[in-house]
Amino acid sequence: MVKQQRGGSGKDRPVYMISVAAELAGVHPQTLRIYERKMLIQPSRSPGGTRLYSEADIERLRLIQRLTQEEGINLAGVMRIIELEIEKERLAARLAEAEALATDAERRLAREIQEFRQSMRAEIVHVPRGGIVRRGER
């Protein structure tokens, strides 16, 4: 099953009826119904039950067409490719989050090291060899 994220604005806003979506993607409306049954695409539905496709759906349909027609990949292969693309995007987001956390940790550690070094400067007293230091003298 290939899941899509839905939103209400931009490329994810469902606006195209099945006939328009099919024409924009260069496929027959029945093909869209087949893709929906195979869970390759999940159009939104109007309150009356009409399928509504977004610009993101049209892009996905074009990708499916390119993979099946030009690359010769079957629908099961297309489904797997789309699943892997979604997983790749999810992992890229997690990596970016981990990198941001690591950067914050590095900054915090550098600050703590600097504070520790400054606090140690006040505690360390240089005593030349053979010198005597009396309490209270520095």
C-alpha cells in the first residue's frame, strides 16, 4: 500500500475530476480507477463521492506512466519504487533532524568546555620552580 500525504493547499489541494486528471496525465479514466484499486494513487473525494485529484496526484500519475511505459516496470515494481521514495524522504527528514540535534549538542559542548576552561584559569596559579606561595597570595 502506497500512502500519500494530504493537505488542503498547494500541490496537494484536490481540484481535478477524473476526466481532467486522466487527460493531464495522458491516461484513460479507467486506468486511474485501476491505479486506485491497486493503491498506487488515492484521490480525495468530494462530499458527493466524486474523485478529486491534486497536482501532486497528477505528478504521481505521470511518474507511473513513465515507469510503466518507458521503463517497462510492472505495477508491483512501480508500487515498490514509490514506497522506497517515500521511505527515502522520511529518512532524509530524520537525518536532517539528527544533524540539527548533533550541531546543537556540539555547540553546547563547546560552550561548556569554554566555560570550564575559564573557570579553571581562575583556580590555577603558576608557581615558578622553587618558589614559595603563601596562603592568600597569588
